[in-house]
Amino acid sequence: MVHCDGRGQALLQRLLASTAGAPAAAGGESPLRHATTIPGRAATTVGWPSWVPDRLRESLAVAGVTAPWAHQITVAEFARAGRHVVVATGTASGKSLAYQLPVLAHLLADPQATALYLAPTKALGADQIRAVTALGLAGVRPASYDGDTPMAQRDWVRSHARWVFTNPDMVHHSLLARHDRWARLLRRLRFVVIDECHAYRGLFGSHVALLLRRLRRVVARYGAAPVFVLASATVADPGVSASRLTGLDTLAVTEDASPCGERTVALWEPPLLKELTGENGAPVRRSAGAEAARLLADLVIEGARTLVFVRSRRGAELTALGAQRALSAAAADALASRIAAYRAGYLPEERRALETALDSGELLGVASTNALELGVDIAGLDAVVLAGYPGTRASFWQQAGRAGRAGSGALVVFVARDDPLDTYLVHHGAALLGTAVEATVLDPTNPYVLRPQLACAAAELPLTEACVDELGGEVARCVVADLVAAGTLRRRPGGWFWAHGAASTGRQRPHPEVDIRGSGGHQVALVESDTGRLLGTVDPGSACTAVHP
């Protein structure tokens, strides 16, 4: 049965009622520019295949999964048959189980088999390993390997872990750069899972596409040929996009059989301010951040678990603070203490504490950057507020999809910033809500990306003619010739070799010099001057605007 409890519409009416009484509203103007309800969907379940082990079924039943949805089994059957596949169903459609089933079944059947999971963010990777660990399957030995992993634990992961949860950065800097240390994992590698594959676009996506080709090349050297399973809720032409990313023919499963509650989507333009005018007396609207803070406070008062997406770290902190102040002013101090900000750059223990508090319901409201956009399973959210257009329709729907993840009705509010694009979108709803998501654009043959990637590939294993063709064809051949002329590579009868201690890098390996995310360098540490305490980190691209004095 389709779930239609009207929860989203009821919350919207409460917001409109509270806005009508707000002192800042000028002339009683309603901020609602457009509203639509996306109907819910009933689930289509199927039986468990015979190849799913009893103990896996029992563990899933304890976790609340009694019957799989049809698309989960379709994906699992393809992967088990050795077909590369991408599952491109909606947010909260159980994509995780679609790849967990074939991987876990194989790991339980073959005690020597291994698997690799790649996530674009630490939060997503941490969430997924928690879910697998919670199943309590003896012998699977899942382990995280990222920048937060202690050095002492990394040796254990290389020697004993069977399902390694990591990210492209660690694959580049560790797994490929020192693949001899990972021989045990690579020799028995059966599956590579690439979650939220739509995140790999542009320069980052081009680097990751070549990194995956390098991974396939090194794995083949150890005699393995893993199946690639990809997942995304917001990717255009998923089969083509996945094939471009991996370099492999990939099947696409797009028929969503999961249940979904109805969502009410509201396009919201903040009211004009009576007390403030702009240049030449132009009217000024309340900022999207301030309006989002007010909406967050109102929704929390209504008992709605709410997530607000803002465009910057500073904005996340200010929005959370604004909501706390509004709740305190309404004599709701107990609720104010259940509001927090979430962003990248927290220390590992702080980030995990926030994620746990949000998932458990201890926190009622969170103002976040896009750090919570991707895949982290947060059940039971009643509302999502977007303070400003996130830049792409894919991100818009990814963020909007966080509402109603448990299958109940939910509200999504897009609050326009005072700029031409946001203003246009709230006044022309079809341009935002009635248009397909953007294509995932990446170019593995970009010579500026190929140059460092080919140097790394040669340092891992000598480049042959066939390897160069697979990594970039004629463009790659031209780049290799340039690298030879620069003294970075040397031509030998067996192929092209990395020139150790080459003048271009002065390093044994080129990997440390390659920034696959294009952020321009290492993380900038934030240190309290009086105590020397590490407060967090900021990526180089944001450092000038976020923390420069």
C-alpha cells in the first residue's frame, strides 16, 4: 500500500501559518511560490535466492530486512553472474543491500575472497562499514582504511581485512603506490563497489576514471578480475556514465521497487524586510540562511526531525546558532540543545559523535554543508530545507531525497537566495522540478590528467603498448612521448618505466605529487593559538575564504 499520511503538507501549512505572524514579513506577502506533491510508491518484494546463505538471511532479518525488493535481487544476480552493473534507483531505495548481498554471500562461501568498497566521502564510508559490521557475520572482517585509520591498524587491515572500505585517495596513495603490500587483498579481489558514482565528475571524476583503470591493471597483474558494482540515486544515463567511469561495459538497473512516502516540495522566497533597503531604495529580502534558521526552529517545535543544507561551513554554524536562539526565545531551551551543525573538517571523534546523535534521534535538527548529501543512512527525517540552490539538479534531488527515508511522508523546502538564478527557479518550478538531472561529465583523455596518471601507472607497473592504448589511446601516446622527453619515463624493450628520482619530481614515486581532487594541496590545519589544540581541518580551496584572518 502506498503511504499517504499528508505529513509533508501538514508541515508546510504550519510553516505558512508561522510565517504569516512573523514581524519581518512585509505586506502579508506569502513566501510560497510553488508547491507540488510527489506521490508515494508501493514496494515490490521477491523471495530470497537459494544462493543467499542462511546465516546472512538471519542477520538481515535481525536488522529488519525480511524480504528484498525486486531491484536488489536483480542487481545481485547480475553481479553474482560476473556482470558489471550499476544500480540507479532513488534515494533510500536500498542500494546498499543490492551490492552487499553478492559480496557477503561470496565472502561467506569463499574464506579467501576479498572485496573493496570506494566512497567519495568519509561519512558515507563510515556509515556503510557500520551497517556491515552490525550484521555480525563471523569471518567477513570488514575494515576501514582512510585518513583517520591509525598507523598501527593499517598493518592489520592489509594483512587480515577481507572487505576494505576506503576512498579513491587511499587507493591512489597506498593501495596502488605500494601494491606489493596489498598482494593478499588484490590476489583474491572479487568485487569492487563504487558508491554514489555520480560524485565522480569533472576533474575529480576524470582522475578517478583513470585511477580505476590503473586499479584494474594492477589487479590483473595479481591474477584477479573483479566485478564492478556501482550505485547512484541521481545519475543521467547510468549505464553509459558507469561505463565511462570504469572503462567496462556496464548494465544498468533503474526500475525502483522500494516503497516511498509522498513528498511535498515547496519553493520558498524569503519575505521582504521592512526595516532594510538596498541601493537606491531597492527592497531587500531576508537572507536564505536566516530564513532557513527560522524554518528549522519552527519545524523542530512541530516535532519534525529536520536537516538543513547550506552552502558553506560558516553558514552551517550560523544557521544552527540562529535556530538555537529562536528556540531559546520561544522558551524551548530543551529543543535548542538538540540542534547542531555538521560539516567537513571535524576531528574524527567529533564527526562520529554527531553522526551517531543524528541517527539515533538525539538531535532533532542539523544544519549541514553537503557533507551529509551522499548516502549516509539517516532514518526518519520529516523535513529537508535547502538554503540556496546547490548548483546542480542532481545535488538538489540528492539532498531532497534525505527526507522521508523511512517511507513516511515528508516536506522539502527550497529557500531561494537573493540572486537571479535562485529567484528564477522559485518562480519557474518546472525548470527545477520537471527537468532531468545533468549528465555526469568526465574526460579520461584530458592530457593534463593523463600526464600525472601515466607517470603513476608506470611507477606501479611498466607501461606496455596495450596499456597505453587502454589508458588513453592516441592522446596517451602523445603524453607518454612528452614524459619520455622530460625524463620522467624511460623507454625499454619491455615498455616505459618510471625514472626513479626523476628531475620532474625528485621522488621515488610520483603519487604524492598528484592531487586527484584538484584541491591544490594538503589540508590546512586549524590550531588554537593559546593551547595548540587541533580544532579541525579545511581544504585548500576553502581556506582563504573560510579561515583567513
